[in-house]
Amino acid sequence: MAPTRLDIKRTGMRNDESVKEYAMRLREMAIQVYPPVLENELNPIFINTLKTPYYDYISGNSLTYFIEVITTTNKVEQGLKLKRI
């Protein structure tokens, strides 16, 4: 059975996956939804499913395209990894 918008909104990032992997998984789910999830609809869904600290860094940005959201979130992830080292 194809996922719904509600399924996408309930999706969360797994502990063992990167932001990029999570974004790809979410995008794959969004492709299967009918009617299709538009990019401007997917951005807030993706951002709202992020947990702290990602959400804290990304939520205030006005990023238009999904690729911008992924790129920015990926940079946050890299910065957090550097802080831990």
C-alpha cells in the first residue's frame, strides 16, 4: 500500500542514518504518494520531522528548494560531528 502524507509526517530519522540518507528515504516515500507531494510541501514536512539540534538550526531558514534544505542540514550534521571530535 502506498504511503500517505500522514505517513510521511510521522517518519523520523533513524539513529543509524545520515541526514542525506534520511532525506532520500523521505523523498522516495513522497514520490509514492498520490496526489504527488510538491517540493514546497515537502520542505516543511522534512524540517518538522527533524529532531534537535537539526531542527533548531534549520527551522528559522527560508530555504526554497528541497536540495537547499538537504545541503544546509548536511552542513549542520558535519559541524556537529566536528564539535564532537
